[in-house]
Amino acid sequence: MHSKSSLLVLLSSLFFVLVSSYRFDPLNYTNSTDLSSRYTLHWRVDLKQQVVYLAFEVHTNGWIGFGLAEQESGSMPGADMITGFVKDGQGVIQDRWSSEYALPSIDSCQNWQLVNSHEDEKSGLTVIEVSRDLITNDTQDRPVLAGPTRIVWAFGDDDYISYHGSDRGFTAVVFYGTINEEVVIDDENSMTKDFLMSGAQIPPKQTTYMCQAFQLPFLEYGPAHVVKVDPIVYTPTMRHVHHFFIHSCRNTSGGFVEKYINNPHQCYTPTGDPDSGCISELYAWAMGGNSLVLPPQAGFLMNNSEDGLQYIVVEVHYDNPDLLPGLVDYSGIKLHWTQQLRQYDAGVLILGDYTLHLPDVPPRTKAFEAETSCPSECTSQWKNDIN
């Protein structure tokens, strides 16, 4: 009886040592960011195994939430989420998805794996470590991709998952790759120049569109083909850059370009405005987007002729739902061009009602149809055939 009691005490002591010996080591992760004063996210990606490892280090004794946001809006509806908490020393996690601003639904397939967890009730710190395949092929999951990824986060002060109040937020992180991933092109004759917003002051408004026009200085040496466009997203304001367009334009007297030349301020898109002088989109970027590389036989023609495209306009859509003051952005593009003109001129064809000049949708209508067309009276005015 005495030996059995001693064995029981020994096993109990060993179990206590094992449980108590867990110490979270942030050095196991290659990156981290403070999402708030109470929430730190750590991550590393094993590209060989195609697995992402995350650690949520949060000053709470309650639940923790994290999600891959809907990438266009950066919001909770459409997010792929995970929630977790530690109860009686055991970590509990749930793979979830969200379709609205409400408690996320539990996924049919639980793809997140619990790696470790710990809760220190005295200090009020909870750590949950998890892993998941980068791509799960689950329709309720979002893939973890290279480049900027919009995320959402939240936490509460008890284990019951309830409304988070102000303990929530959104931002963008780069799990792997780089913020401005460049694709190398095989063209020894190409040259580059950056065209960046020169300190666009983002106002404390939820949504703002800002434009800046630039003259293309290389055209003084003759016509050129634009062969590649790289996005440049300014890191400090990355979470606020929703998307941007690059327009190719002529300078009309007193027109759009003249108003915004080297001067970023709020604007309404020049697309669809016949007086703007901007006749085509050159490039568009949104979160997760990459470089545009033209085929080796073609490029966008820019030149200084009377009706040539000599300018670009950078149009950026900013999100600032928390109405933060003092935000200044320097995002834009790197333009690659060559004056060894290629065989074909590239172009952009936009179909449909691009500027959404649609009739009002009647209230409480179950379905509403609108149709647009591009008739021969329009296409007959094109200068060249479409190849």
C-alpha cells in the first residue's frame, strides 16, 4: 500500500512538472505583430510542408478569435475564422466561418490543429498555438497566400464566445512572400520608374478615393511600350489601402490630369468621364494581387503625339473605419517600359456598365435584372481590330 501511494505521488508530481513546464517561446516563430496592446499574433510558414503555424498571445482569461478576412472588404462577413479558449488546462479550438456580423458558424470540416495552449489566470495571459495547411480545399476555408492578407481578430474576457465590444480589429499581414512581390521579366531593354502617392493624407472617414496624376518623363526620348506594372503598397498604411487603379490619360486643357498633377487629393474616378482625358485602365490592384506582365510580343503604347497617352493617374480607395487621424500614404506602382517597341500594342476592353449607371432597384424586390450592350455604332469607332 505504501509503495502504491509513493508511485501515485511520483506520477502526480511528474504530471505537475510536465504541465507547469510549458513555456511559450516566440522564437519558434519568424514573425510577429501587435494587433493591439493586449493581442500579439505570431506566425511562421513551412513552404516545404505547405503548413502555417500561428500563435495567439492575448492578455485575457477568456476566448480568442482570429480570421482570414474577406479580402476585398477586409471585413468579418466572408471571413474564415478560428476561435479558442483554455478551460481546466485544456485548449479548445473551433474552425468557423462567418457570413454576417454575428457569431461565426462552425465549419463542417475542422482543419485547424491545436499545437499547444496555456492560460495563466494570475497574470491574465492566454496563449493558443495552432497549425493548418496553407490550402485546405475546403469551401468554408480561405487559402493562406503569399503577399498581403487581410485579417480580423477579437477576444473576450470569459470562455463563452459573445460580443467582443471594442476588443476587435482588422489589419493586413504578410504570412510569406513580400508585400510587393516582383515578377522578373526577360527584357534587357526595359527600364523602370516608381510613381507613388506623394504623401496622400487619408482623412478620418470610412471611405475615401484619392487621385494623383503623373507625366511620363521617359516619353521625351520617343514612344514607349509599358511591359510590366508592379504594385507598391506602403507598409505603415497597408491595412487602409483597399484597392487602386492606374489610368492612362491625355492632358486636356483644364481637365482631370491638370487638376491632379503631382497633387494627391480626393477625387471621383475619371473612368467614364469623356472630358477627363483618361481613356483606359492600365492596371488594377487589390489585396492579394500581383504584378501585371505583358506578353513578350505586346505592350501598352505611350507617346507624346497630339492624341497620345502621356500621363497616368493613380486612383486609390482608402478604408479608415476607425476614423484614425494623421494617416499618410505613399503607395503606387513601379512602371517597366521599353523604347524598343514590340510587335503589337496592347489594350484593355471593359464590358458592361462599368460605372454602374443603373436604375434604382425597387425596395423588397426578390430579383432585378439590368442589361448593357456594346452596339456596332460603338465598335465601329475603334481605330484597330481586336486580335
